[in-house]
Amino acid sequence: MNKYKVMLVDDEEDVAQAIMKKLDWENMGFETPRYAHNGLEALDFAEELRPDIVMSDIKMPYMDGMELARNLKRLYPNIRIIFFSGFDEFEYAKEAIRLEAEEYILKPIDADELKAVFTRVHEALDRDIDEKLNVAKLENYYMDSLPLLQEDFFASLVEGRIEDDRIEKFMSDYRIELTGPVYLAAIVHVSKSNIPEGMNPVLLSVSVRKLLEERMNEKWGCKFFSYQGSTVMIAQLSSEKDASAFTDDCDRLCRLAESICKANITIGVGSVTDTLSEIDTSYQGARDAVSYRVLYGHTKAINISEISPKEKEEPHSGDEDSLLDVFKKMKMSGADEVRSAAERYIDNNTKAQASIQNYRFFVMELVSELYKFAKTNQLELSEIFDMNTDVYSDVQQLEPGELTAWFGNVCVKMHELIDYKRNDTTRSFVTRAQEYVADHYADQDLSVDFICNYLGVSSAYFSTVFKKETGKTFVGYLTDYRMEKAERMLLETDEKTYIIAQEVGYSDPNYFSYVFKKQFGVSPSKYKNGKE
């Protein structure tokens, strides 16, 4: 039996506790419900819990059930809402119907009625999952998806094999509409290590693709195709600034796919390009972005343009795969792996040189590739090489064993510089966010979306990095900062509580008191009196 997550929301805790005791949640196919005291707290919990069902009272302080439902439906379109209330009014019922609520139950709640409601919702959720994972439907969909000619065209496009002046003719012949004005490529990586029992990995990928098509086509005009075992999207944006919003939509879909399809996916987002003839560059950036899941985690979207230093494709010559492996490890792995890959590369290639002349050409080319890689990744050459000497000449004098040690040291140094630059840039925008909070904590409209727009990054990337750097979510950090300021004002001034609430960014003094008590264990007035 599928198990679903439930959240109960009511400002009267004894009512919520009574509801929890009315049902045998485990045997009915539900986890023990999570309890939230109000709509604002429920929104915070929802990000962590990702509930399948929310049962909420309508009349609550700070945020009522209707507003909570509107926010939840916007963030998690597949969520099921059940309202309960002691107010038998037609206007509430009408709004509940508009919000596609599953049920509208009047207090006092009857145990049999409650059981029947949750049984129906469980069955509806089961039907949704069965429809997504129905093997026969997925096979038919897979066979009837995009025509073969379109698939071949898109594959050739991301490989850079179509001349610019022929793209428009191909799109006309194959009835493909891509008008831009700007584009980007994104790759959907489905983890093969977390497949639902009895599900074919290929069919799971198709299930994820169908979900993406349903959610992304209308807003972003995405074109989907399968390439090298992954689903690829080509999105049409109005401007380069839309890339952050696109990334955030992809990030939400990663979480939705985990809930609906039971799939662990990562979406790599490439850089924006003005022409389809350069979409291959965006695709390569998306591939690199997907690789960064080892650093930033799974079940999220990663935009290559938000990772520093800015990623570009480095040119490689001779033994490209082996040298590419070394360069990739410089960006993605630890120092020991970098050194091992570098030593293997030198050992394998020096043995293949038939003459001293070939050996010298190999060394010259190797130094050139290192220079190119350093410049592409914005590394200072003076921090890597001794610029007072002729590096080409010096390195050609090294014996194979010495060359192995030299190349290993250079690669590890580059790896350390890349890691430092990445962390330094991350710290930079986290610091900017913290500085903004310090200057604008009194702004009641300050939020994650606002700060991300100010910084020019997606909320998906910002939230991940901010918590990694500070150990807190942005909302948690902002709340702590406001409470610290409120505490000082209570101790150092004679201002009324409602004035202090406004000074630290709370329009509702009751909610300010609620948050303060949650933080310090007592109300603001008692805290002030206790310190006097």
C-alpha cells in the first residue's frame, strides 16, 4: 500500500490532537500527520515535509486556510486540500470549490466521515500514481512521442552538426516552431539508483518526461527529445533574465517528480544563447551542470551560469578523453583523485612517444592545454607557473618521472584555485544577502524571492548555497536577525510592542508576539519585565 504524508493545520492544538486520534493512520496508508499551528507555519513545514494532503481549518490568525491553500496550490499543484470549519457559510464553500478542495467538513468532525474522506483521497492519489506508472500507457506514449525526424534534428542540433543557414529549413520541413528570441538547453538526469520496485528505468524516464511536458510547455515553449539516455529540453525565453525563473520552475518540478513519479531527478540548465546554432554550447553547459549534483545534491535544478568560475568548454587535442578526464576531476573531485588522474595521463602518454621529438611536441601541447584551461577558468597564471622562466623550455627538460610529478602538482594547484574561487564567489553573494538583511530587516516585503531578484540568482541555487554556508534557511536567518533586534529594543527602549514589531518587519503585532515567544519561550512583555 502506498503511504502518503499528511499535515494538519489548526490554531487550536487540542482540536488537531483529537483529529489525529480519530484514525488509525498507519493501517489506512498514511504517515502520522505533522501538525502546524497556523498557515504561515504550515508553509514553512511544507517545504521540508512535502505533504500529499493538507487538512486545514479555515479561520486562523496570521494566514487563514483559504490563503494557505492558494499558496500551497501555487507551489505544489498536485497537493490535496481538505477544509474543516465551524462556519457553515456558502461563501467559504464556493471558495473551497474554486481552490479544488477535496472536501469541506463541518465541525464537530465525525470519525466515520473523516475516515471515509481520507479513504477517498487515498484512492484518488493511488489512481494518479497508477496512471503515471501504468506500463502499457507509458509504452504507447513512448512509441508515439516525438516523430523520429524531430528527434534526429534535435540530436544533430545539440551536437552542432547543422549549419546555421539550414536550421530554419529543417524546422519548417519538420513543423518545429522555435521563435525565441533567446534559448537555452536543459538536461534531465534520472537517478538509476532509486527506481520504484517493478518499474523499468526507461519507462520511469518516460513518466518523468510526460510530467515535464505537462508543466513546462505552456510557459516556456519547451521542445523535448531523448538524447544519450536522458531527456533534453530546449526552452524559449523572452530575455536572458528569465533564466533564473526557468531554473526555479525546474527546481520545483524536481520535487514534484519525486512526489508523483517516485523518481530522483536533477535538471542541469545551460547558458542562454541568442541563436539555435549555438545551442550546442548551452547543451554542453547543461551537461556540466548535471555533473555538479555531486557538490550541490540531487532532486534540484542547477544552472551552470550561477556556478563560479563561469564554465566554458575547454578545447582539447590528442588523447582528448584522458585529458578531459583530468580537467573534469580538477573541477569535481578531491586533490588525491586529481593527482592520480594526472599521473595516469602522463604515464600512458609518455610511453607512447616513439622519439625525443615526439616527446617534446607532446610536452609543448600539454603546457598549451594547461594555459588554455587556466585562462578559460579565470585563474591567475602567476599563481600556477613561474612567470620569470620559460615554462615551455623548462618542462621539456624534465624526465618522464619528473614530468609526472610536475604535472600532478600543477593540476592539484589549479584544482585548489578553482575550489577557492567557487567558494569565494558563493561567500560573496551570501555575504551580500546578509548585508541586505542588516540594512533592510524592517522591510515587511523582504522574502527569498525578493533577495534572489536583488542578487540575480535563482531561489533554488540561492537556498542551497545559503543554507550550506550559514547552516540556516534564509527565512530562518531573517527571523533570527529580526528577533535579535527586537530583543535589544525591548531591553534598551521603552517602545510599545506593536511599534517594535513594525520596526523589525512585522505588520501584525500578534504574529510578532507568536514568533518571539517561539524563539525565547515567553511573550515580549514578559521578557521585558523579566529583564528589568
